[in-house]
Amino acid sequence: MSDSTGRSSSARGRRMADKARAGSRPPRAPRVEERDEAADIGVEARVAAGILLNAALEGRAGMDAAQAFREVSSLPAPDRAFARAVAMAALRRLGEIDQILDRKLQKGPPLAVRTILRVALAQTLVLETPAFAAVSTAVKLAERDTKTRPYKNLVNAVLRGIDREGPGLTTAESNLPEWLIARWRAAYGEATVAGLALAAREEPATDLSLKPGLDEAALAEALEGEILPGGTIRTGRRGDLATWPGFEDGVWWVQDAAAAVPVRLLAPKAGEQVIDFCAAPGGKTLQIAASGASVVALDRSAQRLKRLHENLARTELKAEVAAVPAEDWKDDRTFDAVLLDAPCTATGTFRRNPEVLRATKPADVAKLADVQHRLLDAAAERVKPGGRLVYCVCSLEREEGETQVIAFLRRNPAFRTTPAVPADIGAPEDALTPEGWLRILPSMWAEKGGLDGFFVARLERIA
């Protein structure tokens, strides 16, 4: 298995393991006489947490690739889940954690030592692990590696000092890269940036889209969730999805509330011919199929389409699926409706994927905007006269959203905007733009727990 640079995952895993020797699972019982013994439980899980954290900081697909590393894959399932939870907590609060550490460190220690400290603080400050367990394990981890052993007293002193004196004041905006803060401040204003920073801190709930014709209230009760506008069920449940009510029956699939909006705006109907241009991982394809429309799902990645095939089988929904770049698909058909959920920087998904904030670079915006331009023109050629095209991206960058549609309409006079009605499609009312498009921000619906960021526009072919 290789990452995007062609380096082997195993070699990369060894390097990350050297960088990130981090500590153990919280003890089951915090009795004083059990503390030393309990601190040894699950040490490898915290090593894995450090590896996952550093992998995410190295690149966009790093954390997913690191799941295959021996230090992670060899763990029992509960320990793997714990390691991921610690790494995600550290990612969401990385700026604040580093603010706290920098006050205590006169000189920056090696990355392996900082990783131990980051993992320990993610446990105590975010996951509420008892401080004695996090400190004890962190010291043990420092002791066991020759590169970090000279720093074990530093690790002990820093963590005990933070526990004794408190973390001090931190700023939520420190968790966001400065270049993105500057962009978002210019696009949306200071108050919105503050809201985005608060949204980035918190682990989101799980959102589920449902097949039509179900008793939504009964299913929401069974899932200990609530029904959001548009029909999405939001639940705070954690753990193995396969054990949740309705999973084996195939009546729902995981999909953020905002990600369900584009298909609702597309409004596919039974008997229509619809194409999903960049379908993987497939939530929107399932929505279209559930409407009764005939759907073609295209994506360049056969690997990413595996989840769609699995969900089609579980839900007993039908789609014609092809692993091919949408612009290269050799087929003369045109369609009543076309969905283009274009490749993008995905900066709107930072609630669920905090690694995108670290992995995305300024040059990525322009590079992906060029891809979106080409895909929009290819998608337009597939729309029948009188048909409709929905363009969307899970990005907060205007070059990938508003600017794309403005340019498209200038070069394609056969299309016009069909204004969205947020209340009809389960979107926040304040997401509606003057042009009739939707600009959904993660800071919206804060009282409901937020949602992913999306830009969505519906266009109609009039000639």
C-alpha cells in the first residue's frame, strides 16, 4: 500500500512510530493501589494515537492510511477506537494544546516528546481522562524510548504543572490555520470566523438519511436521536454502526445533514434518469435511488466506490455504477437531472475531518477550481433541455463555489439559476444567498450541533 507520494505505508509507519510514542488507556478503577498497574493497560493504544495524530498532520489521507500500520491494525477493536478518539481530540484542539504547552516549554522539544504531551493533554482536557493516568502513562512512554528518555522528567513536570495550575486561557481560533482565518474573515466577517472556530472544537453527532416511507419518529426514538429539518435523524450514539437499530434492515445510511441537501434540491422523481457525476462514497447516490429515479453513479476511484456497493446491497437500492472519470465516460445519454458534487478542498467538513485544516494548502484551491471548471462543463453536456443541474462542494472557499457558478453561467447562457427554498429542503434559512444559491456554514444550526459546510446551486437548462 502506498500513499500519494509513492512511499510505502510500512516504511512511513515505522517513521511515524519513531516520532510518536504515546501512552495508555484510562484505568478501569482509579483506586490508589491500582494506579501504577492500571497505567500500563492499553499503552499501545496511546502509541497508536500518536501515530494517527502525526499521520493526519502529514497529509490529507494520512490518518486513513495509518489505520493499516501494524501499531494500529494489531490493536483490539476497542483500543483502535480509543486511539482514534484521542487523535481526533488532539487534532480538533491542537492550537489550544500547543498554546498551553508553549507556556511551559522554554525550548521546543523533539516531535516525539511533543506528541506524548499532545496526546496526554487531549486525554485530560478533552476526553476527561484522570490526570494521574495520563501523566503516569506519558512518563512511562518517555522512559521506554531512547530518544525520549532524557525528557521523561520534563514530561512529568509539564503535565503535573498544567494539572496543578490549570491550562490557562486559550483561543478557539488558534485551532484554525492563519491563512484560512484570513480568507474566511474576508469572505464572511469576524463574527462568522468566531463561530467557525467554536464549531471546529466539538465532535459532531452522527447524522442518518432514511429510506422514504418509514416511521421517522419511531426510528429516531430507537436511535436515541432527533429529527432535523428535512428528515435527517441526528444521534449522539457511538460505537459499531452494525449494532444500531435499522442497520441490518438497510433503512438508513450515514450522511451529514448538509450533505443531504443537494439531492433534495435536485428533487429526483420516480421514472427520471439521473446521473451522479462524482458519486463516491455514495450517500447522494443512495438518496437518488431511494426516490425511485434510475441513477448512474460515476467515480474515478474503484476503491472509494466499494462503500457504495456495500450500502446498495444493504439497503437493497439499485444504481448503475461505473469506476471511470466522469468527463471520460463513453456514453451518449443525456439526463433529466445531473448532480455534480465536485472534488474540492473539503474545508467545510472540518467538524468530522479536522485533518483537512492542516492538510489543505493555499495552492490547492486554485488547482481544484480548475478541475471543477472542467467537470461543470462536462456535466452541462449531460443535461436534457428543460433538465436541471445541481452543483455542490463541501468547501468554504468562494473560488470553489460562488465564483465557479458565476463563471459557468457567463459561458453557458442556456442555463439559469433556480432559486432554492431552504425550508423545503431542510437547509438553514440563513444559508440562502441573494442569487438563490445556498452557502451553508458549519457555524449555522449551532443550537442543533452544527452541520458541514457546503455550497449548493441549482441550475436549469432553458435551451
